[in-house]
Amino acid sequence: MTAPIWDDGAWLGFRPLEGERSADVCVVGLGGSGLAAVHELLELGQRVIGIDAGTIAGGAAGRNGGFLLAGPADFHHDAVRQVGRDRAVALYQRTLREMDRMTSETPDAIRREGSLRVAESDAEREDCRAQLAAMHDDGLPASWYQGLEGEGLLIPTDGVFQPMRRCHARAGHAAMRGAQLFEGTAATRIAGSRVETPTGVVHCSAVIVAIDGRLEQVLPELVGRVRTARLQMLATMPTSEMRTPYAVYSRYGYEYWQQLPDGAVVLGGMRDLGGEREWTDVAEPSEPVQSLLEAHLRTRLGVNAPITHRWAGVVGYTENGLPVFDEVRPGVWAIGGYSGTGNVVGSICGRAVAQQIVRGHAEDRALFTG
Ligand SMILES: Cc1cc2nc3c(=O)[nH]c(=O)nc-3n(C[C@H](O)[C@H](O)[C@H](O)COP(=O)(O)OP(=O)(O)OC[C@H]3O[C@@H](n4cnc5c(N)ncnc54)[C@H](O)[C@@H]3O)c2cc1C
């Protein structure tokens, strides 16, 4: 019951690392971001070892809402206010390109039928109108929407995906391209030239730590900069009680849902209403968030189908909403802290940190950080 609906049990897995190995770069953490780094390193001709303490996509990368939304964590008009118009537009365009790339890499795992931001109050409706105006000013595709899901904004370029299936496909492909990947292999000591695990050692020239939630535990120098929070979800049996092809989010993005092709409804959110207890690294579903989600499912969405899955994942939040992308120890680069929206930005950061290490610079670093 606490496994995400995305886990179809088909993954055969990689064995743990044993003994001493060497590579150019060691990637610690094999979620969507770490796997993007692995592929980019291969592209750049590097020998790569990737390790994960649990399983591929066992973290947030395989436990999320499956939304692919363009832009940073902020809505476009907020991003314009926050970082300026030119940069907000560049960020938006860059995430759109990444989504295109992700779609071409794993077409079977992604559907790009659009997203809906629906308003739950008059004030939010006004905010949706402000967002639409800002997007139109900047030539970004969006239109006003009124339908069964509610009233708000339709963004036709967004989409949904099966996050675990995508990660598994990317991991399998990386292994075929020559990456050495290990599961059940936690990094217990990390230095730029050496990563220790319970049963082995990786010798390398650089390390990428690609962990979102709990990043500050693995690299304590990030305590105070990244704070781990829990996000929770549930899913139902297939149902025809509602029908939507969109990635739908409401109440300023706090609630989000999609419907799978078989009719199952996947719903997440209510973190803020769960209070202080949701600032935790315990990736287990809990009260009161699950009750609030269930009430939302029954009353707001009108779905009475039985609930088949309840699960949680942990992610990293930063004060300014911008991700960590830093060399935190000599030769040790950390990426993470995507503030709840790392599916696309994490992929960009993974690729960029690989470029940073190999080439000494990465254009996207300045765009997405600092
Ligand atoms: C319920 C939920 C809903 C979400 N919805 C969305 C959404 O709709 N859209 C969106 O963009 N984002 C969403 N997110 C956020 C998104 O899932 C994450 O930002 C993203 O998946 C982070 O991926 P990652 O690869 O950076 O990190 P992670 O998925 O955290 O992967 C890190 C990996 O590192 C491993 N690891 C940890 N410690 C060690 C160690 N010491 N040694 C080796 N390995 C280690 C873990 O086992 C894990 O597999 C959601 C998250 C949750 C939990």
C-alpha cells in the first residue's frame, strides 16, 4: 500500500557494488537527476559509476505526481517579478526544450496533453488572469479554460509521465552505454577522489551527489540551506467518475492530480495543511494529510472509487526556491533542493553539472541558480 502506483514490479535491478572500482566520475543517487548526469557524462566520453542507496527511482523520482511543467517552481508572472523578465522567459524556454528532449528519450512514458491551473477562489482566479497576461506578453502558449475541472489556465505544452518507468528505461539505457550502476549501495564517505560504501570503494576524479530530499544529511555542509519535507499522494482504482487528460493543479499548486489512461486517479498535496510534521525525512504516508487528500478526492473531485495506494516521498526545499548546484567539497558537486518541482529542472541540473565537471562551465548553471 505504501508503494507508489508507478511501481509495476517489473524492474529486475542491479547488484550492490563490491570491492574496488575506478571511474572518471562517480554519481551518488540514481533518480531522474542522477541519471541525467550519468547520460551526459557518457555523452562527454567519461567512464561513469553510479550508486544508489536503495533502488533506481526509489526516492522522489519514482514517488512523485508525474507532472512535467515548464518554468521554475514559481508561476511565470511571479518568476518575472522574482528574477526579471529576460531570465524568467529564458528559464521557461529552457524547461520547454528539456521537456521535448525527455519526451523524445522516453516517448512511451510521457503524454503531453497540457496542464490546467484551476482557481479555488476569486483571488486565485485573478492571479490566473495575471499569469495568463504575463505569458501572452512573453509569447508563451497558454489560454483561458473553463470546464469540468474548474476555471483557470490551460498550458498546452505541459504534460504527465510515468516517472518510475522513465527512470528504469534511462537506467537500462545507461548500462547498455557502458555506465556501471549499482543499487543497494549507500555512499558512507564522500570525497572528490574516493567514495566509500559498506562493501566497496569507488576511486574517481570527481563526484556528483544528486539527491533531493535528505541532501543535507548526506552533505551536512548544506544544513540551513536545504530543508527536507514530505509530500504525500494517493491513487484509486480505475474509475469513470471523472475524466481529464490534463495535469491539473489548484490552490496555487498545493493540490495536484492526474488521471491515468486506465482511469485511475492520482492525487497529491495538502503539505501545508499538514503543518510542521511534514518537515520530516520519514517517507511514509500519515495523518492528517491522507485524510485531507481523501476528502479532496471525494468532495472536490467527486470520486468514490476505492483507494488502492497511499505513499509519500521526501524532497529538498531552499529558502529562495533555487536549487543547490555547488562544489561543496573539492571535487564533490551537489545538485538538489528543487522545492517540490524537480522533474524537469533536476534533469537540466543533472546534465549541467556533468558539463561543469568535464568542461569547467555550464550555461544552465547561471540560469537556474544564484
Ligand atoms: C509526492 C511527490 C510529488 C511530486 N510531484 C512533482 C511533480 O508533479 N512535478 C515535479 O517536477 N516534481 C515533483 N516532485 C519533486 C520531484 O519528484 C523531485 O524533485 C525529483 O524527483 C528529484 O529527483 P532526484 O533524482 O533529484 O532525487 P531523488 O529522487 O531524491 O533521488 C535521489 C536518490 O539518491 C539515493 N540516495 C540517498 N542517499 C544516498 C546515499 N548516501 N548514497 C547513495 N544513494 C543515496 C536515494 O535512494 C534516491 O534514489 C514531487 C515529489 C514528491 C515526493
